[in-house]
Amino acid sequence: MNEKRSSFSGNIGFILAAAGSAVGLGNLWRFPYLAAQYGGGIFLFVYLVLLFTFGFSLLILEIAIGRKTKVSSINAYGKLNKKFGWMGILSLLIPVLILPYYSVIGGWVIKYMTVFLTGQGKAAADSNYFGGFIGQTASPLFMFFLFVTLTTVVVGFGVEKGVERVSKFMMPVLILLTIGIAIFVATIPGAGEGIKYYLLPDFSKFSFKTLCAAMGQLFYSLSIAMGIMVAYGSYVKDDIDMNKSVTNIEIFDTLVAVLSGMMIVPAVYIFSGEEGLATGGAGLMFKTLPKVFDAMPMGNFIGGAFFVLVFLAALTSSISLMEAVVSMFMDKFKLTRIKAVLVIYVIVLALGVPSALGYGIWSHITVLGMDFLTFFDYISNSVMMPILAIGTCLLAGWFMNLKDIEDEITKNGEEFKRCGIFRVMIKYIAPVFLVIILVFYTLAQFGFISY
Ligand code: TRP
């Protein structure tokens, strides 16, 4: 681990690294489909409110814990208070569960990338194309395998820096392209209704599910509630202005997500109407965007470029997920880097197979009524991450001196503008709120209550 505890070069280095991990499929694939499903504008509204209160507090807390303890999450919680050592294990398990299904979707991106680059965009615009693809056996498995192997090779050879450099350069291009596509969608007749649906909150559509979904998405998108940002914090130099960096990461991450929704949600409205919003599910981006590209001049080229950029964003995120798991395995089980990488490669391949086959030959098998991919997404985002977040808040707010964390944040005399919000959030609102969400959501999942 010691060789790894290098540090980021200054504010910008840290912001870019954290943004590279944060911006990924969560923003481009997950955010739009949840927004479509959970009421559009109201989802966006709830998300933004949570982001600036809750998301901010938790993100800065995790980074501060990392910088203070200078160890990764597997040991950090226990170092602050022995009673909280179990959270280290949980923080190891979460990325281990996320990485496999993340890679399945990464595989879908590779598939669409090749489809567009080989000029078959027209075929992909067919409504049955996506279902046909994920319903197969060999093809989704192979694409998944390819994505995991690529991630593993990059992590194994320690060439993340190279990939990160490329993707940092590509990120602005991705944003510009997303803006361009969103503008194009806005010009298609009938887009107005969809844009209204996405941007204007309709408070009658608010439900408990909206809140839960927005919360899970917040964790996912900011890569918090899984210990990763603790590890990042441990690489942060002492003279970094955390408050400013965290604000930048938040804004950047959210910008990409909101833009992605702007490109996808109105398009769903145009091509599949109201019922398309509710039924789109995890495949939304893959079903809708090909239709947009098909309606565009140079659709194959633009679609190809777009999926290449999505692929890069997904890859930088999966690399940092795997990197986190690798360093925890090395710490915990005293493995060499190569051994840790190989063990994780095998685990990810094994755990990903059900998710890759869950829409085809294994579609008859469900867990708690969900297909495998949805189940892994649910168990990590809606159960384990809230538990870790509750634990983190209790630890920081009640089982140590929260002032120590605040001092860590303002170590260099920085102004901590949202200190009041931070304190109230961490001590009271966040833990209470999270417990309520967790309990209700679980009861509903098992059919004890309906909401
Ligand atoms: N935030 C990433 C995304 O939006 C996904 C993710 C969740 C992640 N946890 C992570 C990435 C940890 C890297 C490390 O796609």
C-alpha cells in the first residue's frame, strides 16, 4: 500500500482524478433512465436538493476521513473507532458487487460502439434490436468479458495514468457532443413536452420511491458511501482546499448527468411516448439514442463518436473501481499486486455472468423479483450503501469528535461556508433520514407495505 500512497499534484490533479472516477455510466446511463422512470422534473429537483446538502456533506466527510487517517477505507473506520471496523469490510464488498454488473453494461457500450463504427446504426434504431442483443448468450458474455479484461489489463500493468490522460482530454469533447445531441433532440417536433417533463417538477409525482432512487443515484454518481473517496482523500495533500474541490467535483459530475438526461429523456418522449418513460428501464440509453442518431445527418459517425466517449468514461470509472478493490485486497490479504489483480479478475468474471445472461437464457431466474443485474444494482445501492453511509455519519457525528473533521477540512484556514449544513446533516438529518429510507424501502421490497 505504501508505494500507492502517492499524492495528487495539487487541487487540479485531485479534482480531475475524482471527477474521472465520478463521471461514468452513472451519469450517462443510470441518471437518465431513473429520471425518466421517477417523474422527470421532480426527480431532478429532489436530486439537486439532496446533492447540495447531503451529497456535499458526505463527500467532504469521506475525503476528510481519508486525509486524516491516511489509510484506505478498509482500515480507516476502525482506526477512528474500533467499533466501526466492520465498515471496512462492507466498503470492500460494495465495489466487488458493483464492478461485475458495471462491466456488463460496459460490454453493451462496446457492442454499440462497434455497431456504429461499422456503419450499422440503422439496424440498432429498430425497437427490438436491444432486446435481441441482450437476449443472446454468446454476444453479451463476450462483450462483458472484453470490458473486464481491458480494465484488468490496464490495472494490472499500472497504466491507468495513460488512460486517464486520454480521457481527461476527451471529457470536454464528450460534454460538447452531449450538448450538441441535446440541442438536436430539442429541435425534433414534439420535443417540447419531453423537455417540460424533464425540467419542470410536478410535485404530484413525488413519491417515496423518487426519494430513494434519487438518494441511491447520488451515492452512485459521486462514488460515495463505498469508501472509495476515503481512499482518494488519503492521497490528497494537506494543503488542498477540500471545500472548493468538492464543490467543483459536485458541479462537474452533475452537469454531465443533467446534460445526459437532456439528451435522452425528451428523445424517449418523442420516440416512445409516456409509456416508454416508465418501461425503458436499464436499457433506455441503448434503445433511445440509436433512434436519435438515425434521425440525424451523419448519424453513424456521431453515434460512433458518442459511444467511444461513453466507453472511455466507463473505462476510467471501472479502472478506479478495480484499483480500489485491488489496493484493499493487497492491504487486507497481504497479496502482491499481480495476485490481487488475478483473484479479482476471476471474481468479477464469475459474478458478472448472471447479470450478462439475466435477460436471455437466465431470464426465468429472478431474485426478489428482479433480474440479476437489477438485483446487484439494488442490493449495493439501496441496501449496502445506505448502511455504510449511516455508519459513517454515526461514526463521525457521535463516536468521535466531529470538530476534528471540521478542523481537518479547514486545516489551512479555508473558509468552510456550508459548515452549519454539514454539522446538522451528519449528526441528525442524514442518519435519521437514511434509516427511514432503508426501512421503508426494504419493507416495500418484500411487499409488506406499498407506496
Ligand atoms: N460514479 C461512477 C459513475 O457515475 C460509478 C461508480 C460508483 C464508481 N462507485 C465508484 C466509479 C467507485 C469508480 C469508483 O459511473
